[in-house]
Amino acid sequence: MKQDSRLSATLHVLLHMADRGTPMTSEELAACLGTNPVVIRRTMAGLRETGLVRSEKGHGGGWTLARALDAITLGDVHRALGEPALIALGHRSENPQCLVEQAVNAALDEAFAEAEALLAGHFDRVRLSDLAADFSRRFDDRRQAHAKHDKAL
Amino acid sequence: MKQDSRLSATLHVLLHMADRGTPMTSEELAACLGTNPVVIRRTMAGLRETGLVRSEKGHGGGWTLARALDAITLGDVHRALGEPALIALGHRSENPQCLVEQAVNAALDEAFAEAEALLAGHFDRVRLSDLAADFSRRFDDRRQAHAKHDKAL
DNA sequence: TGTCATGTAACATAAAAAGTTACATGAAAC
DNA sequence: GTTTCATGTAACTTTTTATGTTACATGACA
């Protein structure tokens, strides 16, 4: 199953944008991900429509966050991306005549709905500021590790 | 995201096999799903190795269930299919150098692990006999609806 | 007015599920 | 024993979706 990494990519990009403060071009953001600038523009288009980011053309232009990090949840981003399916499994056919298949679909739907609701709920509770805080913690950890290493030399 | 419908297909096939009682050929099972016999054989190969089904060659051959319906869970079938990923979202890269990406991965992994565990747990609690019972209920419902319809004529 | 940046269409690539063809192998029927 | 039926499996094609790329139009600032 090929996995959709747009949510991961978008979160990455948004955190870099917040970290920078000033507008970042599609080219700069693409470099962060090792991808193509057009991929960035295409992906960010949805976020712009939802009001999560702003874009400016011309000199000094680029992308900026339209809200504070603590005012954006993972759920907001997921919805802005068009709510891609969370569950990797699906049915063979919708509205089958076969009663066996109807029973199978019903059982799977129930299981999927449960997991999907849990995941969606989780997404709605996690803010970008939470990720930024985790980043800061990792940053400090790395700095301390380096300091220790330098001292040992 | 292309969804994997092998679990759905396999459950469908297994229930038909149980309903029949005698061996069913790949061709018959393929007809149930509107697919190709080779797809059936390929998919069932994993189930045979796990001991969920048996296959016989030659005249009167075909596929039969190796266990009772209440001794097979959805989880058994999922594992026999090679445990295909349950979550449709993924990371851009594993073990990234970028601390931002590390923070993103950590946040998503946590969310995914939670949902995946819920779904896997659900699969382990549902037996094929549960689906068969639901099928029977639907069958009776349809029969009653038909009877009512006939009476009205 | 030229440069920089986004906006977007159109096309190419990659990966995985699903479908197909072809043929080898083994078991039962005749 | 030979024919027929069925699985076993390799190799290939098709389809779908995410992703990557090229090309060019549009708008903003120096």
C-alpha cells in the first residue's frame, strides 16, 4: 500500500515557516523536504484556501503562517489537505447485492469508523505548538549532547 | 490513496466457503468476487501456509476451511495476508536528520500507533462466525421482506 | 521594465494492487 | 495409463494514486 505523506510533509513545512518568521519561498521549503517547489505550491494551495497560510508574489514574497501555532491543530491541516483517507483498507464494492459482502462491509466499516474517529479526535487535540515544543526539546538535547562532547575533548 | 481490498475479498471468500461446506474451486470463488481465479490462488496461498484453509488438486478439488468459523478472527486473516498496513498515512523519511521532521514523525507515530492498536485489537475480537451470524440475519430479513411483498400481491 | 515569486496546466515517473496469460504439477475419473 | 480437472507459480499488463517535472502565465516589487 502506498502511503500518503502529505500530512507529514505539510507539518514539516509549517514548522519551518513558523521558525523563520519571514516569508519562505516554495524553493526554500522544497529544499527542506528534498522535493520540487511545484509540489509545495500544489500542497499549500489547500491551506491557503482554508486560511492557514498566506502567499505573496514578487520580491520578498513567499509563504507565511496566517495563524499562531497554538491556533492550528493537526486536524485543521488534515482537513485543509482534503481529508485524505486515514485507513489503508477498503471494500471491494460499495452497495453490493451479495448479502455476504454486505455483512463483510458492515463489520469492516464498524472497525474502520472506530479507528478513524480515534485518529481524527487525536488530530484535533494536537496543536502545531505541541510539535514546536517537542522540536525545542530535541534541539536542547542535541545542544547539551554537543556541549558534553566538546568538554570531553 | 489506493485502498487494499484483500481483507474484504478474503473474508467474503471464506464465508462463501463455509456456507458451501464442500470444496470450492478458484474459479467459483473468483466468480463470487468478479475477479480472476489466479488472484484467488495468490491471495489464498498465505492463508494455506497459516493453516486457515486447505487446497486439493484434481477432480473434486478446491478450497476448504481448515477451522471452524468461530476459531478464525479477522486478525488471523489480516496476519495471514502479511499484515498489510492499516493506516494510509506515512512519513516522508525514516530516521531524518532534521529535528523538525523528527518531531513531526514522533507526533504522527504516536497517533498512528494508537489507532492501529485499536483496529488490530478489534480485529482480534471479531470472529468469522460473527460475520456469518450477521449474514444469516440479513438473509432472514430479506426473506421476510419478500414474503410481505408476495402477500401484498 | 526586468526580476522574482506564486498559480496552474500538462505531462512524466514510481510503486503497489489487481488482472491476465501461460504453463508446470498433481489427483481423480474414465 | 491417459484424459481431465484443479492448484501452483512465474511473468507480464493494466490501473490507480502519489509524486516529480517542465513550461508558461500572472502579479508584485525594485
